[in-house]
Amino acid sequence: MKQSLKTMPFRIYLTLFVFFTGIVSSFAQDAATTSTSTTHTETTTMHIEPWMWIVGAAVFLLILVALLRGKSKDGVSVTKTTTVENSDI
């Protein structure tokens, strides 16, 4: 019992020392001068820009017209047949 009474002030001093050390270190990290730096990043996506939709639609229409125009040639189909007769030799 006597030993625990002797170590009690030591524990109190140690606890206070740890507590105040934490407080002092937290104040030490606080900067006296405040400086702010702001960065602004702007990201744009393709579906937001309207000119991208217009260019995409124009390219799509050009490809569509080229494909459809190449398949129909005046609607006329020419079939060539040759007939060979076997003669008696």
C-alpha cells in the first residue's frame, strides 16, 4: 500500500506531462500566418459540348449517304447471257 502511495504523484506528473505535451504539439502545428491556395480544375465531357453532336451527326449523314448512293445505280440491272450451240462435227 505504501508503494502505491509513493508512485501516485509520479503517475499524476507523467499524465500531466503527456497531456500538456499533446496540447503544445497541437498548437505548434497551427500556423501563425494563414495562406490559402485554391486550384480550379474544369473538366468537360464530350456529351456536354453541342458542336461535337453536330459534327458527329454530319459525319454520320455523309457516311450514310455514301453507302446508300453506292448501292443503287439507276435501278437497272444488266444480265449478260451467252449461248453456245453444239454442232455436229
